Amino acid sequence: MSKKVSTIQLRKDLTALLAEVGENGSHFIIEKRGKPLAALVSVDVLELLKQQKTTAADPQGALALAGAWGELKEREMDALLAGIQAERGGDACRAEGKA
């Protein structure tokens, strides 16, 4: 859980707060006039946040494939589907009378 600290308290106790963050992994929400302004977190936490942001912005697996479909033009989609059908030996559903 994050602790709240005012900008005035931050100025007075910066060395102690930095030690608490570095040694104990504490988090501080820095407030100015009672409104959240910034956060004081360890470098490890910052790196984790950066990795999560990168992962969220660059989907992997099925999400990446779903996003890629939207980028294909109609001709490209037709060519892709024709290639899949050719690899499978034609339209298997129609050949079996299922369509």
C-alpha cells in the first residue's frame, strides 16, 4: 500500500523517504495541496511498470494475430485465404458436402 506525503514533507524528509523506498520497497504518493502529483517508487518497480506498458502496447500471441487481421487489405485477405485453401487441398467443407 502506498503512503501519502506532501511536497513540504518530501522536502524535509527526502533522505529518509529515499532510504525507506530503497531498503523496504515502500511507495509514496506525493501530494500538492491534497492532490496526487507524483510517485516515489524504487527503480525495480519503475522497470516493472515499463515492462508492463511495453507488453500492453505490443500484444503477443492471439491478440497480436487479431490486431494483424485489421491491417490486411481485402486483396491481401483473399490471397491469404486462397493460399490456405490451396495448402489444404481445396475447400474441404464443400468437398465433403458440409457447407
